[in-house]
Amino acid sequence: MMAARKRVKIIKRAERHGPQTVLSEKGRSAARNSGEMAKRDAATVVTGWVRELRRRKVEEATHGFESLFGKAPTSSL
């Protein structure tokens, strides 16, 4: 049978200096995450604008192409 294993407690670097340090590092992490989320939100908004602009350009080009060739008289050769 296997002998009972002793448990080893892993102490993170921040925990070595006390609970206040852990809280301050968590606060920095939260601030970093909120900044990253703000950047992600801004990128999402800009991506939406780009998609809308491309969609409009395609619609305008399609409309122009159809109006140019759709009304052309047919000639019999």
C-alpha cells in the first residue's frame, strides 16, 4: 500500500508579503482587464463601422452596375 502523502502548500509570491499585497495585485489585474475590455469594445465598434461601410459600398456598386446595364437597350444582331 501507498504511504499517506504529505500535502505541500504552494505559496504564491504575492502571498509571501501579506494579504494586502495580494489585494493590490488583484486590483492591478482588474484594472488591466478593464483596460483590455475597453480596447476590445472599441475594436468591436470600429469593426462594426467598417462592415457597415463595406456593405454600403457593395450596395451602391451593385445598384450602379444594375442601373448601368439593366436599362441598356437590347439590339438584335
